[in-house]
Amino acid sequence: MSFDWNLLSVSFITVFLSELGDKSQLAAIALGGSSSSPKAVFLGTASALVFASFLGVLLGEGTAQILPTQIVKGAAAIGFALLAIRLLWPDGKTDG
């Protein structure tokens, strides 16, 4: 059984870049800044990210066993596109 170092690199870079400035990072900043134990905040936030990633991988693996890979990739692409459109779509609220 060989290990796919390229996939590891792509996964790391993708998740790392997507988490920069994310709500979870902002929460970690707030917790770390107001805590007397930054190590506990680090361990809590890191383990939460690991667990969420684990669930995502399990869901992806299970879905890929049921559906063809192209459909899984297509659904993910459509989901990301819908999120991007929603972020760009005005919500009718005014700033100020």
C-alpha cells in the first residue's frame, strides 16, 4: 500500500487556505486572546478541525461508493458555485 504524498499536499494546501480568515479561525483568535490557557484553545480548535475533516472524509468516501465519482465531484462543484453566488448576491441590508 503506497501513500499519496501529492494528495496529502493538495489536501493540506486546500484546507489551510480555505480556513484562513474563516469563522473558526476568528473564533480561535477570540478564544485565544481572552483565555489564560492558549494551549487548551489550540488543542480544542485543532481537534475540532480534525474531527470535522474526519466526518467529511467518511461522508465523501461513503458517497463515492454509492455514486459515480463524476457525480460526487459535480455535486461538490455545484455546491461551491452556489455558495459563491450567495456570497456575491446582495441580501437587501444596508451598511450603516
